[in-house]
Amino acid sequence: MRKIAIAAILASAALAGCASQPSYGPAVSESRTYDLQNSVNGKILSVRKVTITRDSKGGYALAGALVGGVAGNAIGSGAAKTLATVGGALAGGAAGHYLGSSAGQKPGVEISVEAERGSKYVVIQEDQGEGFQVNERVQVVFANGYSRVVR
């Protein structure tokens, strides 16, 4: 019983790291709050919905395998314990991989803009519900290798 309780605590701790924080608008890194930004004015040529995925390094799968292995180890004895440990690690790894890939998906938008001087830009950014439209006048803002489209 004690091993099951420990496994449950470890599983809860691992999943707590997956919880999302409240969002109050587009997230901006604190290090970018005083950056000098340049912009160009233009009009939107096209808008396309995309899905932005997290560049996963396998951390969720590893955490899931660890928690699953510990939980499986807490069950049974002898050969059954070994089988439960391996099975728990495999199942936990698969669940962690799924959690990591699906938790990291966000709705995005690809916006093509023609600047007033003829240059063309394509920006992919998180969809914040702005509802950009073709032929709408916008600005493309640039700072430290990042860009975004704003009204």
C-alpha cells in the first residue's frame, strides 16, 4: 500500500509540471520587454490557419516512463513484478509522449504581407483571435530575430 501511495505522489508531481499557467494575452519574455523594434507597414496578401507544435526533446516520455516504471514496480512480486515494471515503463513512456505532443499544440496563423515598398514577408504566429483579413493594413514588427503581425 505504501509503494502505491509513493507511486501516486510521483505521478502527481510529474503531471503538475504539465499544468498550464493562466494567459493574459500574448506571452513576452521578460528579457525582450525593452528591445528596440523595427516595423514596416503593408497589406495582407493571404491568411492561413496552422497548428504550432512544441519542439519536444522527449522529456515528457522520459518522465512518463519513470513514473510508470515506479508504479509498475510497486505491484506484484517475482517475475510478475518485473513484467509490471517493464509494462508500466512502456505504458508511461507512451502516455508521456502523447501528453507532451498534444499539450504543446496551439492554434496558429500564417500571414503573408506585402510591404509598401514591395518586400514580402511571411509570419507564423500564435492565433490570438485577431481575425486578420486579406487586404487589411497591418504592421510587421521585427526585434532580435522575431517577427509578428499587428494592427
